[in-house]
Amino acid sequence: MFIIDGHNLLHTIFKLEGDSGSISDVGLCRILDRYFNLTREKGEIIFDGTGPPDKSGFDNVSNLEVFFAGMGSDADTVIEDKISASTAPKRLTIVSSDRRLRSAARTRKASSVKSDVFWNDVRKQLSRKRPAKEPAEKRQGLNEGETEQWLEFFGFGQ
């Protein structure tokens, strides 16, 4: 399970890609949803603040849960609480370049990855060409009638 510091990742993307890296929080979540679908992983992303009034843009992400820290907290505190509350911290991967979060992960023996490293992996995975799916017929083989036709065609008929 990946737990992502949302604004930290957005800031990193902007630093790496300049204006071409200007994506919204909704856009980022859609990209991460595709990434987690490909990698068959699950993730949570936590943003500072309360988020936009209309959160319907986040509805179409299935492999990523989106959280907002709210008014009285920040994403770092929420992520630290999630690390502390985890019953299986070794299964967590914290995505942030924030030393405080990476230290909290290390304390509980969770993995951590810097935002730039994670983003480069996301881009690499999404740009990788996927092999085309083979038709089911290929695995089923020929039926009896087709086999007989080919045997006759090549002169092996009965």
C-alpha cells in the first residue's frame, strides 16, 4: 500500500517538468489511478487543506483513495498517524521527499521513496508498451472439424 504526500508530489512534478508539469490534484489522481491499475497496487493520497468544494472529479479513481487533511491538520500529520496506526507497517511505502515522513516510516520499518524517484517510475510504467492480448482462440486450439480440414489439406486425411 502506497501512502502519498499529495502536495509534495505535485511540487516535485512541477520542479522536474516546469510548466509542462502543471497538473491539478484531480489530474494527478487520475494518473496515479492508471499507474496503480497497471502495477496492481493500491494507494492513498493525502492533500493539505479541505480540497475543492466539488470533489466529484475524484469519483472515478478506483485504485487510489483520496483524503484531505482538513482545516486543523496537515497532510504530514495525517500520514504520520496512518503510519503509527498501521498493523502492518512493513507493507507500507511512503511517497514523500519530506524528511519528517521518511523518518517516521523508517521508525516503523515501512518503506519510503522520494517523490522524484516515484514520479519517474510512474512515467516509466505508463509509457511502457504493453503486449497486445492474445485471442482466447489461440489457447483453445483447433476444434475437431478444423483439425480434419487441415489434415485433408496436407494430405493426411483418412
